[in-house]
Amino acid sequence: MSEFKYKQVIVMRTDLGMSKGKIAAQAGHAAVSAVEEARRRCRDWWKAWLKEGQSKIAVKVDSEQELLELEREAKEFGLPCALIYDRGLTELPPNTLTCLGIGPSPCDKVDKVTGKLALL
């Protein structure tokens, strides 16, 4: 198959010292929540992403402030997105902002927001 035209990006905070399992769980929350947002608001993007294989990329930031800025930019570009706040049942205090799911959306639009971030 050729290049993907749609993707989802999960942006994870690395400053929290989460275990690998916690990171995986939070990424799952972000993926599902952002997909549901896309299904409601951007149905054509959602359908195309499902059909072509559901590309997902995980990247990282160092702070809550960076995550909030990326969410603001994603919303400015009209991208479906979802911030994830932990419930505080295991490793983190309640309401800790852990990650952000963006998309599924066209790759060129997502890259305007996340293209310069390092892979997780």
C-alpha cells in the first residue's frame, strides 16, 4: 500500500515518569476518545482512516503547557482531538493531564501541529 493519507497522533507527556503500562493505558484512552470525536465531527476522515489501516503515531512533549498549546493549535485547524486526564487510581494524582489524541485527520493537517515533535 502507498503512503497513508490519514493518521492519528498520540502526544504523551514524558515529564510524569509514568510506567510503560501506564503510558499504554493513557495512549489507549487518547486514541479511543479522539476517534469518537472524529466519528461525530469529521465522519469522512474517520471512515477513510478506518479503511486505509488506522495509522497511529506516538510522539512526546515535556510539559502540560506544551500539551495544552498543541490542543489549542489542533482546534484552530479544526482537527478532532481529546485531552486525557488521569483519574488518580494508580500512579498519578487525580486530574493529571497525561496526553492528547489528535485525529484521525489528513496527514498534512496533523503534521502542521505535530510534525516537529520527537517520536515517543
